[in-house]
Amino acid sequence: MSWPWSMVLGILALVLLTIGTVWGLVYAPVDYQQGNSYRIIYIHVPTAILAQSCYFMMAVLGTISLVWRMKMADMVLKSIVPFGAVICLLALITGAVWGKPTWGTWWVWDARLTSMLIQLFLYLGVLAIYNVMESQQSADKSAAVLSLVGVINIPIIKYSVNWWNTLHQPATFKLTEKPAMPAEMWIPLLVMVLGTYCFFGSQVLIRTRQEILQRERKTNWVREEVKRLGGVS
């Protein structure tokens, strides 16, 4: 059942990301203050939003694992971690690229940037748990605990620009307010955000399926599935 959904989400991601990229990088108007340098927003903002969403989902899955002992939650959590780490790293890199022409430097120890860097370390910490611990059960439990503890960093990232005097601009999208940018700028940005979430969904479904087959490889139903697919798991 997961394979058709991963295909649908993958196709949607390809279409949305293609439209958003071309629209944002070619057809969106030049910003009156930042010129063309602002166009990095079409990569930076979606990755920054998704990096936080991924970790929040990990915390939810960690809670489900610790409270209800659901093996599926452990497998989905493990599938999210590498994707979230890469997306978080991409958000930091694109933020640095944007910061150079805007602030005159690649990096400052700004509250938003620092908390986002901590987020990357949290991702790497969970990833290290899976790679270092030999017992899968112990790794699942430790990863769930760290995911749950580390989620406290999410509100710090989100509200850091309001709590402290930072260089980083406020949130581009707010559910309760109309975007400050004109529609021809924020609509392609919204398309890019939706595209990244579709790509995330597609990749997590694929990785979760692989994780299930790996963990349950000795069971009869997996052996039958491998035979049905011609020996490819």
C-alpha cells in the first residue's frame, strides 16, 4: 500500500518543486531592498520549516513508542532522521548564503541561527544512536527519548526572533496574518513548501518500507513479498 502513495507524492513533489523553482527564480519580481539575492528564500524557507516539522514528528513518534510500544513508530522515526538531518544542514547552508549579501557575513551567533545549529546536532545525535548501539531495542528507546527531550528546541527556534534582539527576520508565513510580500513572491514560496512536504512524505514512505522489510526479513510474509517481487526486497 505504501508504494503507490510514495509514487503519487513523488510525482507531486517533482511537479510542485519544478513550478516553484522556475516561478521563484525566474518570474518572481526583484526585491526592492535585497535585489535578486532574496531568491534563496525559495530554498531556505521550505527547508527550515521542514527541518523543524521533521523533528516535531520524531518527538510525536518517540512519545508513541515510549507510551504505547508501537514498533511502527520506531521504524518511521528512524526513517525520518537522516532526511531531517540533511534538510536541516541545507537550511543552515542556504541561510549562510543569504546572510552574506544581507548581513555582510556568512555566520553570526544569532539566536535563530544558533538554535538551528543545535537542531542539527540533535539530529546527528539521534543518527549516532542508531549507528552506534548494537541492540535495536535499546537504540529505538534511546532515540525516542532524545527526540522527545530535544523537541524543546523547536519553540526556541520559532520564537527566538521575538524573544531576543536578533538579525534574523521574523517568520515569512504566519497563519494569523497576511504575508508581507506581494502575491507574486509568496505564492511560489508556498508552492515550494508544499513540494518539499510531498518529497518528504514520499521519501519517508520508501525508507519506512525498507526498514520494515529489513527488521521483519525472517518472517514468512516478508519472504513471500520478496518472492513476489522477484527476489528484490
